[in-house]
Amino acid sequence: VSPFAPRHLLSIADLTPAEFTALVRNASHHKQAIKSGSVPRNLLGALSGKTVAMMFSKRSTRTRISTEGAVAQLGGQPMFLGKDDIQLGVNESLYDTALVVSSMVSAIVARVDKHQDVAALAKHSTVPVINALCDSFHPLQIIADFLTIHEAFPARPTAGLNSLGMEGLKIAWVGDANNVLFDMAIAAAKMGVDIAVATPKGYEIPASMLEIIKQAGSSVSSPGKLIQTNVPEEAVKDADVLVTDTWVSMGQEEETIKRMKAFEGFQITAELAQRGGAKKNWKFMHCLPRHPEEVNDEVFYSPRSLVFPEAANRLWAAISALEGFVVNKGKIE
Ligand code: CP
Ligand code: NVA
């Protein structure tokens, strides 16, 4: 890697625990400051006169709006390039596109299908690339999710510089082992948060991803533990936060019928939380978009549900990531 190569955000795995902590803390700080009417001085016009390319080959509500909004808040101009707008994938290779686009913008935010595509884009780009969701990771979502957990649970007194004070909390993920889970498990390992994952048989975390999650905790003195099971009740036991996501991620639509059958019994309900023995004060999270099969309305619209503040936190996560990777060129503190 050339010393001039830009630093990219492809996964939470790219961050040290201190850097992840800083991104969440900065998001929280900017949220409070901007909501009370004062834009932090280092952000004012930080991207003035600059452009950020948003190359999205899949649909998006939250990631698109939060990123476009974040670029605008920093004084820059986002360029939304949907799959029907540019030559990529139809008339032009990823390599050529990376060289051309990065020669004219200050950063690229990319939502692609395969992780190897966003990794290739990053490899050839001369400006920072931020992953806006691929089949393996969703780092912007997880910065927002940990901000949301940070706000919902008082920090443990152990909170040092490298930590959000979340040690000992437990997340239960019930549903599909997908891109959002993978980055969440990586962040949990780094933050000392335990995560229990219940998936149907045949839908477990792949071995290669387990290795990445294990690696994520290797630099931490007491990393969060990862537990895998095929029994939702087991995952939910003593959990502080119950989390799920769609059973059919974008690109898996052809498997819908098979998946609906395989995931029967994995819907998050208050009865499941009760049967499994979740903590009394358990909360619910979901990155959205949501379908009723993975969580019923009673939980989704209940006071336990953090889903709408979680979605709103995407804006602050995007501002924090742009600050770290674009304004401060990968120096995250
Ligand atoms: N959670 C999330 O990334 O939503 P979008 O697909 O709407 O961006
Ligand atoms: N797992 C979902 C997340 C959408 C934000 C998907 O990849 O479609």
C-alpha cells in the first residue's frame, strides 16, 4: 500500500476498538451540537466545493438520505449515481470506473452486491471509499446502531478511551446471518458486548466470517463472546437487545419461498422474549426496511422498539464517517 493511498471504510473490521469508539462518540457529539444549533467548527464547510459520488446498484432509503444529508451538512455536493445512471456494469468495468470517478470527486460511497466489488473499487480508487452495504458488511449501519445502544443503556463505569462502556451487555440476533449481523458481531467483539445468534439450520454464519469475527476481538483484553444456536429462546436468554433484519436480503429474492419456510418460528415477539428469558428492560432494534414476518407489530411499534431513533442516527453516523475518512483523511480520533 502506497503511503499516499487513501484509507477506506469497508467493514467495522477495518477499525481499531479506539477508532470505532471515536466514530460513535463523534457521531453522538455532532448530534447534540447540531441539534442545539451549533455546527462544530471543524465541520463547518469542511467539504465546501467538494463532491462525493454515491454509486448505488441497489435501492436505499436510509443510506441514501443520510449520506446525501451528511455531505450537504458539511457543505459538499453529493452526486447520486444509480445503476441506470452510469456505465458501470453495463458498458464499463469496475476498474475503469474506479479510476475515472475517483479522479473527479473527493470520496466514493458505494452500495454494491459483492464484497469483492467494493474491495476492488477501493483498491483502484485514489479517494476514500465508504461501503454503503455489500453482501458481507454494513459499517455505516453499525456505527448508528452502537450510537443507539449507547443512548439507550447507561455506560458502564469501565468506559475508558477505547470503549463505549457497553461491556457486559448482551445482544440477541434472531433471524438470518447476513451483512448487518456480520459487522454487528465484529463491533460487539471489539466493544466487549456478547452476541448470541439464532438462525435456522443451514443459515449459520459461514466459517470464513466466523474467523473475521474472532480476529476482531483478538486485540481486546476481554472481547465480547459470540454464541451460535438454532434455538431462538436460547439466544434471547438474558439479552438486553433483541435484533433482527429481513429474512430475504436484496439479491436473494429468488429464495423467498424457501427462506419463509426455513425461518418459521424465528419471528421476534414479546412471547419469545418472555419464553426465552430476555432481561426485563429489553429493547428491540432493526436496521429497516422491515417486513412483518421477522418481527410482529406489537414489538415493532412498542416503547421497547428503538427502530426509529436508530434510523435517525444514520445521519449522525454518516457525518462522523465522512469526518473521519474524508475530512480528516482516515485519522480517526
Ligand atoms: N438500513 C438501511 O441501510 O436502509 P436502506 O437500505 O434504506 O438504505
Ligand atoms: N440485509 C439487508 C439490509 C438492508 C439495509 C439487505 O442486504 O438487503
